[in-house]
Amino acid sequence: MSSARLYMDFFKGLWKENPVFRQLLGMCPTLAVTTSVLNGISMGLAMTFVLVSTSIVVSIIRKIIPNQVRIATFTIIIATFVTIADLFMKAKFPPISKALGPYVPLIVVNCIILGRQEAFAKKNPLHRSFLDALGMGVGFTLALILLGAIRELLGSGSILNFQILGSWYEPWVIMILPAGAFITLGFLVALINVIDQRLKKT
């Protein structure tokens, strides 16, 4: 196994196949929870934990999963790790759990996780499945942090409760509303597409 291939297994999730900006997957939590950087980090870490853990288990048992029940099997495994993540957050970080609301339990039906099991983990060995899941999870987390940072900065003038813009700044309330999420995501997707096109020409 070449190191270049392993490198691509991880880094494709950061840019080329970023689940948010390139594949437009997981839009429900992406648009709903990114009102702040902290929410983005928390949701991203929960998603990454579930994605990596599920991919590891699926890769290990992939040869003994009957094809007819593979989707049900994947869902049960995903639900197990989602429950662990949800209970942990409720026990250790109640305010964050409350802020994220139902979106952590809804990771069970997130198409990013199920899609990676179907497209990658069930076909590849453990080390490649781990890197693929980690890359996708990190890419998802970075996307949520970026969205959260822009919306929090423009919506309140601060990031992580640190005032960035002075008292002169009039917060854009729309940025912490659903409309602000769509506007921010649209601009970022367009920007990333422009950058990608220019990189391909060089």
C-alpha cells in the first residue's frame, strides 16, 4: 500500500470530497447548529467520533455481514455510537447538548456516515477505512467551524465570547437565523468552486 494512496484517503475529505462544500451532504446539522464556533466544534467532534468508530467496526466485520441486511447492520452500528456520543454529551456538557438539541441523535440518519460505510468501509481494510472516516470527519468539522465563525462574527461581533468587532459594529441579526446559514453556505460553496477551478488551471 503506497503512502500516496493513504495520504489521499485522508486528505480527500478535507477538500476534493469535502462532505459539506463539495458533496453538500449533512445539510440539516450544517445549517441548523452553526450559529457559533462552539456549536460547530461540538457537532463536528460528535460526527467524527461516530463516523470513525462505525467505519472501524464495519471494516472489521465487512466479510461476515450478509449483503441483504448490510444497511440495517450499518444503521444499528451507527445508532450504537450515536447513543454513546449523545449520553456522554448530556452527562459531561449539558449546555452544549441542549444547544445542539435533537441534531446529535439525528446523526443516526445522516447520509455522510451511511454513505461512507456503503462506499468505502465495507470494501476496504481497517487502516484505509480509518483514514477515510477521519478525513471526512475532520473535513466536516472544519466546514462547520468556518460556517459558525462567519455567522457568529457577523451575527454578534464576537467569536467564542471574545469581542472581535468593537461597539461601533451593528450585528447582522440575519446571520444567526436560518436565512443566514443558507447565505453563508452559498457564498462559501461558490468561493471554494472558484478556487478549485483556478487550481485546476495552474
